[in-house]
Amino acid sequence: MTVTIYHNPACGTSRNTLEMIRASGEEPVVVEYLKTPPSRERLVELIDAMGLSPRELLREKGTPYGELGLAEDRWSDGELVDFMLAHPILINRPIVETPKGTRLCRPSERVLDILPSPLAEDFVKEDGEVVKAG
């Protein structure tokens, strides 16, 4: 199994995660999920693999979350998945899949626990924060 990142290049957290993967020596499969959204089956597989509920994967900021009324309890898990498929910007990111597991990597250093190889050297995030190697 290779490393796959469901990535949004406009997102700093996603960019940092991608670069940490590369800094570990992996060249991941990059899926720009806004351009190529996952199928319903694939999205459900990812949600299950992360141990999250669909609601926990919803992104609120910069999305139609509020205007769609997604904070309301009335939506079933299946309906929330439908909303994410209709509006992929609602899928929180980045999601990373490796042989060691699948994880929503917010903050970006959450990826370190599932990388096949550790960082060889310290990594400096876009905001200047240092993530220690090892």
C-alpha cells in the first residue's frame, strides 16, 4: 500500500502535511478531492477507517455548512455523506492513508504517527513552527 493524501492545495494544514510526508521519504498519491471527489463507497470507507462519524469529518469554516443547516441534529449519517459528496468542500482535510492507518491530520503533525518512516530532520511548518524529527 502506498501513502495517499486527500489534499486541498489552498489549505496550509494540507500543504504542511504533504510536505511532512515527502520529508519522511515518501512520495504520496495526491488526490485533490475538490477536483476529484471520492465515490460514496470510498468516502464511507475513509470515515470508517478513521473511526469518525460523518459529522466529525464535516468542515464548517469556508463552506456552506451554515446555510445548509448542517448543525441541526436532524441529519442522518447517510444524509451528511450525501452533503459531502454534493459539496466536497465540506470534507475536512487532509485525510492521509498509509499502511499504518488512516487519519484526519489536523493538526498536520498527526500524520507522523502513521508515516511508514519517521522524519529524518526537523520540519518547519509554513507558520515557522518546528516539528521535531524522530
